[in-house]
Amino acid sequence: MADRLVFVHYALNGTGGGHIRRQSVIATALRQLLRALNVDHDIAILTTSDAPQIAHGFKVYKLPSKTSLVSDEERRDYIVRSQMLVTSVVTAMRPTVFIMDTAPEGSFNEANLLMNVARRRVFVNRHRDESQQEDPAFQDRLAGYDLLLTPDEAAERDRYVLTARNEKHNRFTGVIQGFRSEAAHAREEARRELDVRDGEQLVYVSAGAGGDPQAEAELE
């Protein structure tokens, strides 16, 4: 009998829900695939997000977020303690695959302590400012991962800066979002539920998962 595969998804801190939503979508698709293949597995989500309920249906290990701390002294002490907490939790789970999102260094600069814990390390490389991408330190951190998953279309390749080594290990996944066509209403049923009359257009506008403080004003 094959060993159980253990996946630990690390969704970092944020006032919005983008990080943990993205990790939950990946974990859901992964679970469906593993079940279809009849592979013994265990999936857990470790997060400092303020919205852990988004990962409902998975085992969630929750740490307080850095945004909940007021003083610099509180923040320094919390970061030091959290480095050890995260490392202890991940080490105890002994993941086959460790999946980090957005910040390759980790929420508390603890990623270096985790690199040798998992057999394989995956990084979700969402788009960021070009100056951040061009930072040699950022590219060096990416090089510590076995696989980079970029949640965008391959046609958008020019928006991403990667060294030759990191380019080799990068895969464009297409946009990662929670919509599942098999669970959606049929078109006419959806229009009826939303009371959209014949001849009216229905438009969906999104400003992401809530982390942008300007989102409400921009939507207005």
C-alpha cells in the first residue's frame, strides 16, 4: 500500500480573502483528483488570514494575523514566536507537498526553516508589481521551490519576470477562481432567480476578495 500523501497549504495574512480563497480552490480541486484516483491523502490549510471560514471543509490551523497587532513591540514578539509555531506545526504534519502562496519568504520569514521539511515545495506566484518581481532577493527565494504555479494565462507571460531557472519550473495554470460550472444555475434559471427581465443585460463586476481599501469607492 502506498504511503499517504500529505498536502499543507499555507495561506498568508491579509485583510481580504484572496490568499485563502485561492488556496482553498486549489485544495478542493486537488482533493477531487486524489479521490478520483483513489489515492490516500490528507489535506490541511495553515493560515494567518482574518477569514479562516473561507476554508470550510478542510482542517484549518489558524494563527492570529499581524494586522490585529497594534504596537511595533507586539509585532516583533509575535513574529518571533510565530516562526517557531508555524515551523512546529508543519514539521509535525510531515507534508509530502508544502504549498506557499504570494510571499515566498513566508508570513514571518520562516520559509527557510521549512524548505527541508516537505519532500516537494510549491509556490503560487500571483502577479505583483514589476519592481518586486525584478528584485534579485525575490528571485532567489523563488528558486527554493520545486514548482511555481502562476495563476494567469500563458498569453500574459510578458507580465512576469523570472530568471531562467525559475522560468523552467514555472507553470501557467489559468485564472484560479472558485466558480464551478457543474454547480452553476442554467442561464435562464439564474436570470429568473435574479429577476432579470427579457432584454436586460446582466453584468458581474468584482474587485477581488476584499483586501483593497479603495475597492468600495472604485465600484461606486
